[in-house]
Amino acid sequence: MVVTRGGGGVFARTAALGLSRPATPIELVDTVGAGDSFTAGLLDGLGRADLLGGANRAALAAVDESTLKSVLDEAGRIAAITCSRPGADPPTRAELDAD
């Protein structure tokens, strides 16, 4: 389970782990697209960690803290970049990789 809390960050819970992560500090311009950007980043991160799909259900349930932190932080970063721009304008993969 993942619960976004806007400027309050994000909370995630698995059967064995509960984890809160802070929001990425930004100068807020527009919140349109923040949730969609976060969710896309979350799915991308889980996919890159090979944690999506029925065959990976047990691996997702047993995700380690380091991997979960990394996935949540990247998703939060994607949402933060989106919120630092006018309109729903999420970052590209090239922008994310350039940092």
C-alpha cells in the first residue's frame, strides 16, 4: 500500500515493512498531474526492480527497505519536478537520468 501526502511525503506498507519518506522540497508552481506523475514513477521503479506482475507478487511483498526507499524517492522526485512546472508536465527519462 502506498499513500501520498502531498508536501508531507509518502507512506508505504508491506506485510513486513512500514516506511515514510519525505517530500522533495521544491518551489511549488502547479499541482496538476502530481498524483499521476507519482504513480507513473512508482510503477516505473517497481518495473525496473522486476517487482511487477503476478509472477513477482511474492518478491513485491518481500521488498527490502533499500529498494522500497529508492523506488519511493524516485517517484517523489518525479512528482516534485512536475509540481515545479506549470501544467501537467512530467520529466522525461532523459531529464531524470541527467541529474
